[in-house]
Amino acid sequence: MLIDPMRAAADFAPNVVAAHGGIDVFRVVLALCFCLALGIAAALLLKARFRPHASRLTRDLHVVQSTRIDSRTSVHLVRCAGRDVLIACGPAGVAMSQWPSDSTPPTEDKSITQDTSP
């Protein structure tokens, strides 16, 4: 005894199935809503899973000073987690040096004084 799905659908909702050529519109809309809800739930789950924690939101990296030596070379003084790091970038690569902890980094001073005493 085989059951014909189209006949069973026609018996269940004869007006809807007959009017649309054998396609149950209610089931199509219900399946579409289910897939949409499933996609939204998956997106929210992935967003919650890969959200940065509150401890990662604080920024510990700051550029204190930056200057260009020539068109392809630059020097940067960067403060990272309370330590000052001197970074030189050029055609040969990148060089990094930690600033000595017992001295303070220079401040930008536009006035240059020269000692002219012998």
C-alpha cells in the first residue's frame, strides 16, 4: 500500500494545493522561516563565540613618536604594556630595541640649544 504525497496533501489542504499546481505554500513559507531562524541563531552563536573578552579591549600599544629618516626609512618609538620600544623600519627589514628603563624617552623640543663654550 503506497501513499501518494500529492494526494495526501490535496486531502489535507485541497484549496491551497490545487490553486498552486500541487505546491503547498504554507510548507514552503514555514521551511523558509525555519531556515532563516536557523541562520540567525548560527550567526549569533558565532558572534558570541568569537567576541573579544573585556580584558582584550584595553589597548596597551601606543605610538609615542614617529619620524621618517628618508623616503624608505622610518623610526618609531612605541609604548607597549608600559615598556618603550624603538623600532626602525627600512629596506633591509625591521630592527627593534627596548628603551632603557632607567632613562626617559626624549620629548619633542623644537628649540635647539648649542653649547658654544670651549
